Amino acid sequence: MGLPAFRRSRSQVRRARSHLAIEAPQLTKCPNCSKLTLPHRACAFCGFYKGRQVVAIKADILAKRETKRKKQEEKAKAKKK
Ligand SMILES: [Zn+2]
């Protein structure tokens, strides 16, 4: 362990750094909702992969909860009457 024996030349440094740039991610169109998503991954917008739903969408879960709550509230009101 210690200091490097020689200073790296500008060209060595620049050649090494030529591989450090960040690339834009490859995007593919979702066959279900046709939005741009990452390949080989479930669609972030509709949760589809290989033509079927594999991941539940948070908005759907929240909407279902909301409808459940409303139904329960209606039941409670009906009981009070
Ligand atoms: Zn999709």
C-alpha cells in the first residue's frame, strides 16, 4: 500500500473516464398500455408482464379501498336508521 509510482498522464485519465458517462435507459413500449417502460420488467403503469397482470397498481388498490370504505359507511348509516 502506498502512493502510485507514477503520475497518470492526461490521456490515460481521459481514456479511462471515457467509459464513465451515464447512458439513457433503453425503453420499450408496453404492449398493454403502450407507455414507455424498462424491458424485461413489469410495466410500472399497468403492472403487466408477458400479457398478464403480475403486479397490482397502487392507484387501483387505493380506489378499491375507497369503494370498500364507502360501502361500509353506507351500511353503518342504514343500521342507524
Ligand atoms: Zn403497461
